[in-house]
Amino acid sequence: MLTKTRFSVPPLGVDVFDGPLEGLVLGDAEFTSDEEALGFVPPPECVAEVTDDARFTGRRLVETSRHELVAWLGEYGIRLKASR
């Protein structure tokens, strides 16, 4: 089971995950135009761009173990504890 809390921080929806994915925080931005998207500057807390990484989609995350998540984040230079 995948559990998360979603926060609205316009223009971002921020998902904070619980359970085996605890420590993962994903921001999802939506824009009404290409110009708006191109003008977006991510906040400094955003440390990796995973838009094109299919591993970070909801369907895939539901099936993801903590061990896998730790490995994936490691590819981005992000260290997450292997166990909660």
C-alpha cells in the first residue's frame, strides 16, 4: 500500500510519502502555458528532476521496495537511509 500526504504549494503539488517510501518527497508542477513552464524556477529544496524517470510514477512506486528506492535515489546523488 502506498500512502502519502499532498500539500498545495502553488504551482506545486507536493507529495510526502509514508511507509516504505518514507523520506521521498515529490513535487508536481502544472502550468497553463509553455511560457509559464519555461519561466518556472524550482525552489532550492528541489534537488533532482525526475519528470522523465518512469520509476517515479504512481503505478511504479506502489510496487517499489525501500531497497529499490534507496538505490534509485542514489543514482541522483541523494542518500536515504536503507531502513526506517
